[in-house]
Amino acid sequence: MILVGLGEAGKNIANLFKPHTKNYKIIILDENDGIDKKDSVEQYDEEPIKLKQRGLKSHDEAILFVCGSGKIAGASLRVLEALKGYKTTVCYIVPDLEFASKLEKRRHRVHFGVLQEYTRSGMIHEMILLDNKSLFDIAGHGTASNYYEKVNFFIYSTIQNLMFMKHVDPVFGKLHEKKDISRICTIGLGSMDSDDEKLLYDLKNITESSYMMNVDEEDMDNDQNLIPTCQQIVRENKNKKRETSFSIWLTDTEPHFYSIHSTHFIQE
């Protein structure tokens, strides 16, 4: 899989995958680091981007990591053009709008809307929405010198775990196949001991949900309440008439779950 880190936030997340270069081709595009520094969003949008072809042909999927408040996010469509032919997911980080400037908010609104429209059209395979405020609530923050370090690592570890489950068969159950129009999504997570779930973006008008339960081998073999527990976790979505499914994977960590919630409705 090709991982493109666009801008400072995208770069810092993509760089965390470097220990796994056997599985990923990592491309960094930041000011004067793979892309020339520009003075405006429009200038970033005007210049075509050419990716070095070495190592790209062995991959058929890609993820673009980007936060929409920066000027360099204006290069997003040019990056997507360079990735034409790949099944590309955009991992879009929503900035903390409470402390964003008017100009940053405007950039975010434009990039957020345009990328969702491209996703609905099918030009982007999937758009994963992550809200910085929700990420800080869950992962915490560092000091002034490494404020985003915990959030960046949390995004990296979450995506890495989801990639693992995508390529390893579950030991129980099967996730339903999403509708082709359900391309806008977010990630949830929680403990198997509680049905309290935290979403990484407050996604509206959810139409489909998939749950990936992670349990240890002892619980898998001996806990007679395991399946009822999984059913209880997903029941709220069933009651809301959402297409919902779950599967179970083995883990050597504390039992927990991830979820993918999807919709075809544009988010404001």
C-alpha cells in the first residue's frame, strides 16, 4: 500500500509507518520536502505532482493523510491525480475549529466539501474522517514541543490495526459487504467490558456499521457470554435500522473493539 503524507500533520503520521516499509511505500509531500513551497492554496492546486515511480507498481491501494486547514492541503486533488489507477482512501483530519483562524476555517470548509464530493462520485474510494478534538479526548496531548505526538501515534496504531484485520481472516463471523455508495466514514473504538463507544468524528446519518472485536484466546475458548456481549455492543445500531455486522479476531492485548461507521450523506 502507498501512504502519502501531505503537509506537516500528514507527514508526521506517514513517517510512523516507516518500520513497516515491507508493506508500505511511504511518500512525503511537505513544504520544500517533495513539493515546492507556495504562497497560496491556489498555487498548490495549480501545479501537477509527479510521484517517483520506483516501488509504486507493486501496490494497488493508497492512503492520503491530510489536515484540511493548511495551504498545502490545496495540493490534495493534484496528489489524487498522481494516484489515479489506485484504490485511494483519504484520511482527513478535521482541525480544532475552536482555535483555528478564519482563514484556516475557510480552507477546511473548502477542502472538506470538495473531497467529500469526489468521494461520493467514486473518484476517491473512501474518506475516513477524524476530528482532532475527539482524538485529543481519547489519546491525550504532549508538551508544547510534541503536542500532537500522542494523537499522531494513535492514528498510526489505529490504521495499522485496521490494516491487519483487513488482511487476516477473523476466527468468528463475517463482516457484511458495504454498499458502494457508503464511502464517507469514521472509526469508533471501545472496551469489550462496556458498550460505551467513542467515535473519532461525530458522523451524521450513519447507514452502515461494522464491528471488529479483538479478544484473547482464553475468552474465545471459555467465555460463554462472548457472543452475547458482541451482540449487545452492536445492538444499538441494529435498533436504528443500520446495516450492522461483527467479526472476532484474536489479540494478545486487553479485549477491545474497533468499528467503522459509514454513510453516503455529505457532512457539514
